[in-house]
Amino acid sequence: MISVLAGGVGAARFLKGLVLAVDPSDVTAIVNTGDDTILHGLNISPDIDTVTYTVAGAIDPERGWGLADESWTAMANLARYVAVRPRGSTAAPDWFNLGDRDLATHFYRTARLAEGATLSDVTAEIARAWNLPISVLPMTDDRVGTMVNIIEDGRESTVTFQEYFVKRRHSVPVTGVRFHGIESARPTFLAHLANSDGIIIAPSNPIVSIGPIRALPGVNEALEIARDRVVAISPIIAGAAIKGPADRMLLELGFEPTVVGVARLYAPICGTIVIDQQDAHRRDEVESQGVRCVVADTIMRSPEITKALAETTMRAIRNGD
Ligand code: FO1
């Protein structure tokens, strides 16, 4: 069994290549739910949906989130209510775009959770509806919320992850991140970690995508024990993130936004780190952090390149013993 610790777009693209390189029925994606939010009374799990839609081949390829061939009639009609919304009301949140087709997923998830199903159950049902060849598991069935401290107009405040990422287009400085509810949340996947032949840390944001998964009670310790079977793919290439604010966020929170900084963060829990060929000259510095270093093409521009990256990652797992 292969477990993949996953955030959103980068992880989803990697999984799409992994299923070409190994038997997909051996793969479980363990997905961050710290980005989950409730809007319009709907339970929205963006990273789970990004993984599901991408592996299903249904994702919008340009945006990297939401469904292809989407229409936006429901969103357009919200404008009518924005105009009459009383001051202070959070109804009609028009800053978070939910496509008409995508809404069906949130309707189903919300209704099933209201019936008492767990998020794990519902996620498996949605995966089945999309004929996914892999298993998708939320990191926890309990509510965890990533909260971001930001500075805006010179003032510090705390907002939810989506209020930072989408509403403010991750354009404001971050001074801290915490995971509300994490202490009492139970991970769904400790047995998976113990039984996995390999654990892959996908190329996701180390702070807000992999961070919540690691912070669940018992997970970091389980990864330390499994360390020789854990391989991480750096989401940072030549000092920058391909997509999203990972580079800026690392810097703002006092970490080095380079492959060396990523190696330092992951060294306690991973035996090998895969870095991009553009960073090949930093191999010795990465290894000086106490991890083995493998160089590959990590920019997932095509299914062939992504499959080759997955094969390299699998070889690194096998050589970890
Ligand atoms: N990202 C945006 O930048 N703008 C949006 O309006 C937006 C809507 C959205 C709806 C459903 C969904 O599953 C994802 C959505 N995302 C949107 C992406 C999401 O905010 C991020 O991908 C993750 O939370 C970060 O991994």
C-alpha cells in the first residue's frame, strides 16, 4: 500500500501521474481538510474535491480547481441578494466561486453529513461516483480549521484559510498559522501509515497543506517511525512555488523558501527528498540536513513527466531500506 499525504493542486497532479506508475488500487490519498469551509450552509472540502476531480480527469485544467465545462448561473444570481444583505451578514458570499456542476458535490456532502455520515464515508461515496481508481481519505472526520494571522492596512487579524487564500488572493503578509481544533481531532489514517510500503509527501505547501496533517495527534511520531519509507517531493523549485503562496509564506514565517529549507522542515519525518533538476547544485546542502536527495524533473507539465516523477519517487521508496 502507498499512502500519499496531499494538499490541493500539486498533490492532485502528482496523483494523476502516480496512478500511471503503480496499481491505483494500492494508493490512498490522505487529504488536508484544514481548508474546509462552510458557505451558504454547504460543507466545502476544496482539497478533497481537487484530488477527486483531478484523478477523475474532470478538473478545470487552467484553474486547477473546480470542474471543467462549468457554468456559473447560481453565482451570478447571488448578486441580487448581495444588494439587500444587511450589514454584518455573511449571507451570499460572492467572493468564493462555486460552479453549478460543482454545487452538486457540496449539496451531496452536506446532506450526507447532516444524516450523520462521517466525512470519510461521504468522501468514499463521492470517489465512487466519479469512478476513482484510488482511495481518498480526509485526514480527519473532526473539524479542523486552518486560521491565518495576517497584516492588513497595518492591523493584525486572524482569518480562515479561504478568507486569506481566495478573498484576499493570498496577497497580504502572514504572521502566523494555527489549526483550530487540531488537539482533539483524531487522524483517520494511523493504521495506513503503519501498513504502508511507502509514504509520499506530495508537492504541497509544507505549512498549510502538509502542516495540518502532521499536526494531528500521533501523526508526526508515526512518520518519524516510518521515516525510512517516507519520500517527499519539494514544492519549492529554484526558490519559488509553481502555484500559490508557499514560497512567500515560508519566508514570512521564518523558514528558508528553498529546497534546503524544505529539507530542514521535513528531515525529522522523511528519509528522502526529491528536488527539481534546477536545484541539482544544492544536493549536498540538502543532504547535509540529514536526508537523501534525489534529483528529477518535478515540473508536472505532461502525464509522461508526472509518471516519470512518480516512478522516481517509487524507486526512492524501495531504495530507502
Ligand atoms: N480558489 C480561488 O482562487 N478562487 C475561488 O473562487 C475558488 C473556489 C473554489 C471552489 C471549490 C473548490 O473546491 C476550490 C475552490 N478554490 C478557489 C480553490 C481553493 O481555494 C484552493 O485550491 C485550496 O483551498 C488551496 O489548496
